[in-house]
Amino acid sequence: MVIIQRALPPFALTTEAAFTVGGVWLINANFSFLKTAEGPIRALVNQARLAVIAALTRQALRGWGLGAKTVQVRLKSGGHLTEFPLREKTLTSNLLLL
């Protein structure tokens, strides 16, 4: 038996989602690079970008599967908070990237 150990990603990413009172599927995502992250910055950012896209896409699919008509994302990274809608067209292009 061969055991392959996976390296930990150089970032922390969490997502949780639920319906709001208004029926919007709200995805709360928190992202940060670890202080010990090493390597070329471009490679780190690309790896993180794909992880964020995959996590948001999974949560959006879950929401739409539960009947959501609107998906809203609240992404917090460090001290910066960004809110944006996630439309089905975006989801289609995200799936092509994964």
C-alpha cells in the first residue's frame, strides 16, 4: 500500500451558506493566505483563485438545488469585504475552469 500525503494549501478558505429572510441564498466566504506561505506569488494566487471559484460554485449549485432564485456572495479577505451577486452565467463559465 502506498500512502500519498497531500501538502496543505498555503491559504485558509471557509464557506457557509443559508437562505436569508428574503429568500436569497447568501454565501459567506472567508479567505486568507497563511503567514508561512512560500513560493512564487503568481502560483500562490492562481491556486487560491481556483479554490475560491470551486468553493463558491459548489455553494451556488447547492443553493440553486434547494430552490434559490438569487445567489449573493459576501467574501472577506483580511480586512476587506466584497459583496457581489453570483449569476448562472458566471456559474457556467466557472464550471469550464474546473
